[in-house]
Amino acid sequence: MGSVAITGAGGYIGQRLISHLDGRDGCTRILGTDIVEPEVTSGKLEFANKDIRDHSLIEFWRDQEVETLVHLAFIVDPIHDDKAMYDVNVNGTLNILRICEELNIEHVIVASSATAYGAWPDNPEPLKEDDPIRVFPPIFNYAHHKGLNEQHCAEFTKKHPEVVFNIVRPCVVYGPNTENYLSRYFARLPFVPLVDGRNPNLQFVHEDDVAQLFTLLIEKKVEGAFNVAGDGVVASSDVGAMLGKKSVKVPRWLFFSMLWTLWRLNLNLVEAPPGIVDYTSYPWVVDTTRAKELLGWRPKYTSKDTLRIMFRTHGYTVVD
């Protein structure tokens, strides 16, 4: 395992990964970078406060015998400055790939997202890793950026077939340390909208289960893409029921218009652009067989377990 470099080391997944690697004898050093210093401590951790768009980051990792680089640094919460978000998420990723190329990193792991598949009416359920990445329109910038990054990663792997390359596509990641617009989404809505009467299945995965999968990839170096989700699915209406909220059928045009207005007025009821409406309407459930068969990964928490844990640790009243 040797030295492991991590971008986004101060994020909730990055910190859980540091904790997992701290307990692995094969990991000798953790070279973490972020614009926020991790709160988790480890005797193996060396930290540099660096932006992933800064090419001088290469000097932090140079001559450190980095065996694996894990790229976790992204803006998750949608922001109104599309150019700034694109610059971090896409140009930042391109900079990290250039650094990997210049340092001849032999193993690269990039965090993508199940949203990269896009939320489309004709999506198979579940989606497998060899299903196409259909880049989502920029009306939902996070998913759009993930799709673009997957294209750039595909170009990198064609150019460098000698590199063991992994793409990791988690569903919604929840847990005690998760704090983003998705952890607030269901709690802030007065009801759960069923767009055009649809009640799609959703998946959730615990932050520790995600960190465990990254750790297994670092150890086993099995190349390729891997979906990540807790076992089982939860219908959208059942998510609301856990919080004692009713589900209401809403026409798509009305919900889209509502989200567009809230977004334009910068009101924080939903905290997401109107493009998220498709992810509440159409299926984007993923299959995790590949991770289980090739890595021996077994999520400790089901999708429903993960929901319950997140709600309770964030102070929400859960109706059993």
C-alpha cells in the first residue's frame, strides 16, 4: 500500500478514509491536501493546505513514493457561480490528472457519482458499471461535472493503459459526519413531492462503507469502475414517512418552476438548481455486484439503516 495521497482530505469521506488507512499496517504515509484541515488525527498524516487547481501541489507529492492517489476534492453543494464550481470540479480534476501523469502515479482512484449516469426515464434498474455515462445537462451542475470528469478520466486511461485506474460511483452518501444540501433536503421540505405521481426508489450508503471500499481498492488494486450503495432501496414516499411527512403528487412543470424560482431567489429551502427534479422523478439505482465479487466489499449498513442513522445523528425525529 505504501504512501497514499488524498485530495479532499478534510471532507467527511476523506477523514473517514484517513481513519481506515491509519489502522492498516501496509499504509506507511498519508499525504493529504485540502483547503480545510482534517479534524481527524493520524501519526501517518502529512497535510498541505492546497487548492486542487494549484499545480504547485505536485511538489508536495514529488519524491514521496506515492503508490496510490485518491481524488476526493469536489464542490458538492451546488453554488450559483457556475464558472467557479466548474473550475474546481472539472479543471481541478484535470490538474490532478496532469500531476498523476507527471509523477507517474501507478494507481489512481477518482470519486465520481451515481449521478453521472444521469436520471433518465429509460434507465435500467439497476444500472451496472458498463452502462453508458450520459452526461447530464448543466441545469444540474454537480451531475454535469461528474459526467465530464468521467470523459476526461476515460481519455487519461486510453493514454496511460499502464495505470491502474478506478472510478467510484456512490449513490447518496449519508452518515453522522455528512453535512450538505442532501442531508438537509428531506428535512426542509414540508412534504415529499412525487413528480407526476412517480415514486422512484432511492439508495443511500454510509460514509464508513464508502471509506471501506476505497481502502479495499487501495489494497487490492483491481482496476475499473465500481458502484457503491447500501443494500436495498427506499421509495421516496417512505423516506418522507420516516420523518412523518406526507407525499404529494406534483406536476413536473410545477415542481420544476418552484425549484427554478427558489434557486433564482437564492432561497435555501431546497438548495439545488431545478435540474435535480429529474433525480426525484426517474430511476438511478445502481448495482453493486462488482464491488462485492471482485473486492469482497460488504456494506455494514443498508440504505434504510443509513437513512435512520443520518436523521437521528442530525437531530431529526424519526418515525419508526
